[in-house]
Amino acid sequence: MSNPSHLSFPKFLEQAQQLGLDVSERTLNYYIGRGLLPKPIKRPFVGADGRVAYLPVDALKQLRKILKLKDEGLKLEQIRRTLEGKGSAPSDPAEKDSWQRELVFRFLRHLPGGH
């Protein structure tokens, strides 16, 4: 028996990958642990297999947003606050430029001989 509002953890991962979201099981678990994605539940509907963890289908949208904000250079704590409505993603072009500069500087610092 299945429920359209929840997916088993393996099905959720499969759906995410089919949507082009490049994540692994380990990444999903990390995001859940950091509070970016909801904690899986065991029996979200009558007839659910209690041995399997389920995630809400809506979490796919949340995952897409997490990955988008991460690509924009936000740190995970900033992303969590943004998702909770306590922070905001950089929308001002100057703010986005500062994030891009920060990413470039981080990259350059890790190059051999880069100061």
C-alpha cells in the first residue's frame, strides 16, 4: 500500500535523482540531521511498513531549494534559517556578488601557492 503524500526513503532518493537533484543517501541523512529536511517517520499512513522510514513528498521541493541556495554560496546554517523564515537568501545583486567573491577566494586559498 502506498500514500501519495509520503515516499519511502529509497523512493524519495530515487525521485530526487530522477528530478536531477544530485544527492546521495548520506547527503539526505546529513540534511535531516542538520534540520534542513524533516525527520523521516515510520508509519505516516495506515498500512505503512513500520520498518521503513518515510519522507513527505513536499520535502523534494525543500531539497531542490536547499541545493539551489547551496549553489548560490549559502552555508547550511544560513539555509536552515532561510527555510525557517528567519533569514533570507541574497536577493540584492551586490549581496550575491559578495557571496561569489567569497567562493572564489575560498577556492583560491586551497590552490597550491595561493595566498
